Amino acid sequence: MRELTENGEHTAAPGCAVVARLLGANPSGTATFMRSWLMIEQPGPWPDDALEQVLDEAFPPDRLSVLDDLHLSEGLRPLLIRRPGRHVREPHQKRTVLVGAGDPGNRWLERFEINKLSELADLDLEAIADGRHGLGEPVAGPIFLVCTHGTKDMCCALLGRPLAASLDANHPGRTWEVSHVGGDRWAGNLLVVPDGYLHGHLDADEAARVAKAALAGQVEPERLRGRTSTASRWAQHAEIAVRQRFGVRGLDDVLALHEIPLPGDDLDAEAWVVRVRSGPRLVDVTVRRRPPFRRADNRCAGPLAPAEFVTESILEVPASMPRALTG
């Protein structure tokens, strides 16, 4: 995508992540659904289909089919990781494998090493998806995963690599570059594992605040895309809205319980009411998805027209009211 300047010269349009931030797009409620992770070290450059290549080499077809099913149904997310810096693949290099889960009350992270990818063929994928640990050596989290998969989207490389380098300088051993986590327009993307919180549109200073909060067992709510084990985008946004309204930062201090659609006939701006528990407090959050209202060209794809979630109301539920939502 190229634009004409005032003097008639051609110039490349900004990337999708830059355009989204200039448009004021809000990343709240956009986290990819991930309840557990299989993270395989893959040093060297990553082509667009790097993850697929690694998985094809690691698993026979029947186990690869199981992984695909667990990914779709249970949120077991396979990812590639590599250390920040110069990407060189040494022959016979051992690979680190990280496995873990991020459900509230059952967060864990473990590691082991392999000499070749085929050693993963007998890995108990079902145990990872079920949240059963004991597959490797426990890792004291959190770790910081920055998406730098530039062949998926150049914004991830341009904005992610400086982020990864900065975090690695301040938190050596805790920082990895990671393959595509979804949402190129939100680069720089930072996933905290096993906490299970995905942040977007971060610069180095904002990433430092996220890391500081995570190391203290807390969540930084600004530029938070959502809790990855929350499948509903409405619930992700509602949890963030409650955190911001009441200043709650504990990992499990804000949890969506259930949601119901708000009756209405405007299909372009649908809304749901999400009941959220925040400590002893119960809150009903009305979340509406606002249709795109701005468009802009970018060099990554077609015209960007971000829809977003907005909070219409946050109402505390009186203690005398039933705990279940009524339609």
C-alpha cells in the first residue's frame, strides 16, 4: 500500500499497528483464547509457516491431529520461542520446551530439553490441556513472550524486537521472542505466562510496567488485551473495565462469571451484560461492540476499520439480589 505525498511522490503507508494506535483503537477484549501452552524453542529465522514446519517434524499425523483438536476445543496453544538477539541456528543445539497452563487457581510452568523434535512425539498433550503438570522441571514464572514473527506481519518484527531486547536487558532469562499470538494490529504484543494476560500496543516503557506488575503478582490494566483463558471477548473487556474502575490488580481478583445478551434490534452494535466477581463485590457490566467508525490505509493489509468494545455501565449488584442474572 502506497500513498501520494503533497509533492506527488510515493511513500509507504504506515503499518497496521501504527495506524490502529493513531486511530485510537482500544485493544481491550481482543486476547487470543489460550488456556495452556506448548512452547518449542526454534532458533534461527522463522518463515511464515515456521510453526507448521516444526509441528510436522515433531509429531506423527495422529498426534498432530490430537494437538489440532486440543487447540480448537481446549485452548492448548502451540508456539515457537527463541532468545532475543541474533537468530542463528547451531547444529545439534539442544532445544528448550516450555509447557504450562494459565487457568485461575491452576497456573504452572515447566521446562525440559530435547535434542531433536521427534522426541516430542510421545508428549502427553492431553495432560497439558487438562492442566496436569509433572512433565518437566518447574519454572518460577512469570516469563515474558514478545511476538516478533515478522514474516506473519512486519509490525511484529519492527515493534516487537526492540521490546524483546529491552525486556531481556532488564529481565535476562525471563524473556523470549514468540511466534504469532494473534492480533498483528496490536503490536508490540506481550504475553505473560503462566499468568495468561496478553497486552498490546506496548512501547518499551509500557512493557517495563507490565513486567514490574507481573513480577509482583499483579496485572497492569492499561493496554491490556485480556485474560487469555477467558474465551468470550465480552467477558475479557468486562474484566478489564472492572479493574480500571476499581483499581484492582491481583491476578485472580477479577473474574467474569457469566453473560447474557442485551435485548435489542441493532445488529451492528450488539451488547451483552457480563456479571463479574471482584473480591466480595459482584458487578454487572454492560459491554457493547461499536461498529467501525474510522478507516485508514496501511501497508500490511486492506483498509483498517477497527471495531471496538465500549463499557456502557458498571453497576454493583446489591447483596439482597439473586446471584444469577435474569434475562
